[in-house]
Amino acid sequence: MEYYQKEKQLLLKELDSQIDGLSSSSAKKRQEKYGLNVFAETKKKNYFIIFLEQFKDFLVIILIAALIISAFLGDIESSIVIFAVITLNAILGTVQHVKAEHSLSSLKSMSAPTAKVLRDGAMEILPSSQITVGDIVLLEAGDYICADGRIIENASLKINESALTGESVSAEKQDTILSKQLPVGDRVNMVFMGSFVTYGRGHFVVTSIGMDTEMGKIALLLKNSKEKRTPLQISLDKFGQKLSIIILAICAVLFGINILQGNSTMDAFMFAVALAVAAIPEALSSIVTIVLSFGTQKMAKEHAIVRKLQAVEGLGSVSIICSDKTGTLTQNKMQVKKYYLNKNILDAVADDFKIPDAKRLLTYSILCNDASNENDTIIGDPTEIALIDLGDAKGYYSSKLRDAYPRVCEIPFDSERKLMSTVHTIDGQNVMITKGAVDVLLDRLNIDDKAKSEIESANRSLSENGLRVLAIAYKNNINNSITIEDENNFNFAGLIAMMDPPRVESAKAVEDCISAGIRPIMITGDHKITAAAIARQIGILTESYIAVEGAEIESLSDEELQDFVENVAVYARVSPEHKIRIVKAWQEKGNVVAMTGDGVNDAPALKQANIGVAMGITGTEVAKDAASMILTDDNFATIIKAVENGRNVYANIKRAIQFLLSGNAAAILVVLLASVLRLPVPFAAVHLLFINLLTDSLPAIALGLEPHSKAVMNVKPRKLNETFLTRGFLSRVGFEGLIISVTTFAAFYIGLRSGGGTDNAAVGSTMAFATLCLSRLVHGFNCKTKKPILFKKKFVDNSALIAAFFVGIFLLEAVLFIPGLSGIFKIANLSISEILIIHGLAVSNLLIIQLIKFLTYKRA
């Protein structure tokens, strides 16, 4: 049996405790047995180890090999540049990793710093770490709860357990026995670490401390939940592996060709190294990081703060969004929607409450109410605040009504009676007003069975639509004092029904989500009826899907759950374990899953999801630390904007990679052709590093800043295992690289044969370098889109690309004509005609590729 299923006296005996608490000696022995009331420390990785792990990427390993070889062969400039690039990337990766590992430290701050406990028969205030199993802890409004325990004394306790359950309404506590197995949110005779008392007072006996508490179980889940790699990380890894294999294969072929041609082993090896340097996009990691950083800035302006850079693009691959209900899809604010009066269910928003019976119902609901409006800030229970809000909207202001009809006496609400009663002087006589649960008040009304049946029917109808229903009753000519016995023989005033309504933009956001090929799913700690009603209103729950409670998946194996999730759109009354299982089930089916949440109970699933999205307003620090992204407006619609942003970021990164690879392919083809024709090496290694790190980086970054398009939301998310190197992508890269290589080799050959037909390797290498550099700058405009854009607005709509183009030209001209720089970069003097040839050949690349795009697009 669970603690909540046991009689409290039996439980005290079982725990070897008593109503006036433990003795100091007994508490000390228990601390030795159970340990302190703290969370277990997790062993953290050494920063140096994290730094070294950044060098595991295969492309980085090849670069390190190129660095060592370049240094051995005396090419110090190349070695320094490569070292700078890989070290910078490693530092960025280390900083990002360290920032991500704070979830458990935030979880510790959720526990109460001190607690009021009975020791040796007297009340003491002790550090929460000293609380042990069997202690009797005293609670009152405002206290944080230091451990899990069973309530043994209860005086109208209300406890906010939203961090654990996700429910915004405080839980009303009881000290009765509960017979059946229940989820955390329904264990009304228990209290849990990390929650806090909003109303009333009581005592509880500690049943679990530290890692054995519900919060501790979440800490363990959080510790064991492994962060999922984003599709971009997976794509870049696969891209790196495939590219590395291609590079090594080509280098081996080139090395073999040179040996067969009779070149020395060292010369053949130098050719292979030059080719490797030409092929590897050294700055790719830095460029991707910079593009993602710009993406985070744009998202921050749209209320989404990204904690982990890769999440920017990862959002664009999301195919499943598991969303919390309260505050994300709803307004996190109770609002009166309907009321029942004179056998009719009426619309509270549309009605003006002018007829006498409606006026009385609204007036009485405001008078029998403890919520207050101080300096335009309403304080109180959410359901009572909803009644005050309705009164303000209809001109029935609480302050004026309470001044006109002062409260004479009251019987406060408690969870056993489920009633609240007040007496007011109205029109010269005392009127008793009672507010409470419909089923409780029904039996206390002066009505016949027919009227009772009609009220029950109305209550059922309202409840089935996810509304929380309150009954209002009254009786006249009351004394100046009342007791519980007076709560009988009432006149019926009416029913008032309220709910936490959907955000105005939620339905449109869900519609956009579905049209983008993304499946929205609601996962909430709230009750099934309420959750299903909201889900229907905003379009998540349709006839094709069902709503279930978390208990219904308990008995399913992981394999069975994978089939089961296909049919479910709403999960209610779920535990942290359920959330992780649901997320994993969708991931096992090949989906990229985003999970939203705000409570401690959401943190493990936020970490397990590919993209964890925490709420910035209502979210706990634990949830924020476990998440990849934080919404500053707690709005589901913001996630859809972020998805659109992520898809555009991915498209732009793909443009940048297309630009880099097509240029590098051109360099490879030129080096290969020169080798086959037994010509000198067309490029010095420093030439290729200059292109890759300087003139290439700026246009690549600029392509990452291409203006965003809403058209990306009209296609389905790409598959998780999809890489950049698709057949279509490779064909474009190969074709564009071929065009650039032809013009570059032409420049090389012209330069090589300058000076009266004799070999002039320095001029040929300079012309090849300049032509390739300028061609790649021009080629940036080709990579903007698959369509021809030469004479269209699209050609010049990216100011960053235009700026990068002119900066690149400036850098190239500086290298070509400034003596100090030309010496460093091994540049030969060129004639005017040779300079014109370079520029003419480079521009021809743009014209040829745009013409072919025009012909291809016209045929399509």
C-alpha cells in the first residue's frame, strides 16, 4: 500500500513517529540511516576533457593532419591559420557545453531553505537538509514544502503544486484515506517537496526525503535523460564523414597518378596535401555558428530566446510538437464563459446582467468572494478572480458593492465542506450567500426533484465542455452570526461556469502547424475533460484522434506505445515518466520532437526531446535550464514562428554549404586536371586558405542571412536522417563547380603560357588564384535560389551579400597590388590585360550559370 492509502495513526506507527514529533536523538539516528534531505551530486566533466572532445569530428582530424604536414614542410602561414580555426571552434563548443549543464543545480534551489518541525515536543526552525523521515512538519500560508509527506492535520490547506503537476489552480488538501492507485495530482492527502502553501495551515509527517521524493525522482530522470542531437548536428556529421571519405579517396588517386608519372614521393605528397586543403571548407563550423547566432537574434525579437545554438535549425525539422496546455495554449487565467439561470444556459461574455435575477447572481458571486483589487492588481484564488473580472467588465465593481453591502460575518471555505458562506446587509436585512461545489449545494436547496434534475443536467452539460462550475445560493433574514448548521434550506441563485480559455492566436497557430506537416499533441497534468475541451476548440483534437489519461499507457510496453501514440492527440493526468515515454515513442518512429513545459515535472521530457521549449513567464528555473529555447511570452504561436525561422535558417545554411562546396569542387577539379596534364600546382596552400577563410567566409555568412520566406511552411519537415549531400544537391554543386573550374583553369593556362610561350608558374598560379577568388565572390549570387534572378529584385535584396562581395573584391585587390601582402600570399606581377582576363572570366561564370538556370526553369 502507498502512504496515501494508509490510516494516519497506522502510518505514524509504521514510521515509528508520533504526533508531537521525533526526539533529537532519534532524528540523528535516522539521518545516519537515510542520509540528509538533499539531492545527490552529479560528477561533472573536467573542462579540459570537454575541450578535447571538440576535436573528435572527422573533418577536424583531417585539418589537424594537414596542419602537422604543413608545419613539417615549412608552410608556417598555413599551419597558423588552420590552428587558429580549429582552436576557435573548440573554444566555442566548450563554452556552449558548459552553459548547458545547470539543470540539477537549479533543481536544488526548489527545495525549501528552512522548515518548522516538532522536535522533542517543541517547534524548531531547522535547515531543510536536516529534515528526516518521521519528522512532523508544520505548515502555514507562504511556506515552501521541504519533503514529501502525509497530512495528519488539515485546516483548509491549499497548495500550489504546479511545478509538479502543471495545474495552475491550487490543490485543496484533505487528511482522509484514499483507497485506489492515484497519480500525484490526485493524492490530496499528501504534500510534495518544491510546492508551496497558498492558503490554510496543517501538519504532515515526512515519508520521503532527498532523492526518494517525487522531486528527487524527477532529478534522477533529468540526470538519466540524454539530450538528443539536432538534425543539423546529425546532418553535419554525416556530411563531414562523406566529404572526408571523398577527399581521402581523391587525394589517394592524385598521389597515385603523380607517382605513376614519375614524380618524387614528396612532390606527390605535396600535391595531395594541397588538394586536401582545397577540398576542406575550414570555416564551415564557424560560419554555421555565426548564421545560427544571427538566427537567435531574430528569434529573440519574436519572443523566443535560444539557449543552444543548434536548436535554431532543429526547430525547422520538428514534425511533432508536444505542448503543455495551461499558459501555452491557454491564457493561464480563469474566465467566466457561461451561467445557468431560470432553466437556461446563457453566454456570460455577451450578456449585460441587467435583469434582476442575473444582477443578483453576479452581485452575490462578488460579495461571497475573498479576492481583492488593490492598485489595479487583483489578488486571490483564480476562480474568485474570474468572478471579480466579470463584475468589472459588466460595471459591477467589487469595491463599490462591498462598501454598499458590508460583510457581517463568514464561514471560510474548507476542502471537506467545499463551501464558503458570508452574511451581508442588503436593503436593511441580513442575507446569507453561499458559494461552492454543485453536488454539495444541490442537497441543501429548497427545490423539487424536477428543478434539481434540471440543474444537474445543466451542470453535466457545462462540465462536459471543460468548464469549472460553481453554484451560488442564498437565504434572507439571517442573524449576525452563523454556523455550519445554517448552511441549509437555501434559495437557488444560479450556476456560474468558467475555464482557462484558449489564447486568441492558438487556433491559427495549430492550423499553421498542421499545414506545415507538424502534428500538435497536448500533454497536460489537467483533467481529461478540460484538456479535451480546449483541444477541440483549437483544432488539436479531431474525430481522427482520441484523448487518454496517463494511467492508460502504464501497462503498454515501449513497442506497444509506439503504435498507440499514432491515435492520441491529448494526454491528461500524466506523470514525468509518461511524458518521457511519449516523447521517446515518437522519436523511435523517426520524428523530431519539440516539447514545451514550465514545471519541474516537465524538465526530464524537455531534456529528452530534440528541442525543449520552456516558458519564460511561468516556467521554473529547472525547466528553463533543461530546455533549448525559452518563450518570453509563453505562447504556442511563438513556437510556430520559431519553426518558420528554423526552416529558413536551414535553407540559408544549405545555401552557404552549396556556395562553399561548389567553389571547393572547382579548386579540386583544377588541381586534378593540372596533375593529369603534368602541369605545376595551380595554387599555393596559402591561396586556398585565403579564399576559404576570408573571401569565402563573408559571402557564406551573407547567404546565411538571406531574407526569410513564408513559403518554407508549405512543405513537410525534412526527414531526420536526411543529409545535405542529396543527389540533387550534389548535382548542383558538381555542375557549378565544373563551370567555375573551366574558367579558373583557363586563367591558369593563360598565365602559365605568358611571357613568350615559356612556363610561368608564378603568373599562372596568381591568375588561377585571382580568378577562382573572384569567381566564388560572383557565385554567391547564383546560390541565392534555384531560379534565374539576374534582372530581378531578388538579385539585390540581400544587402549583406552585396557588402560581402565588395569587401571580398577589396581584399583580393589588396593582395594583388599591395607589395607587402603580395609577398606573403606568393603573388606575381600581372599586366593590365591579364587583370582584365581574370575579371572577364569570373563574371562569365555568373552569366553562364544564370543562362542555364533560365533555360532549365523555362522547360520546367
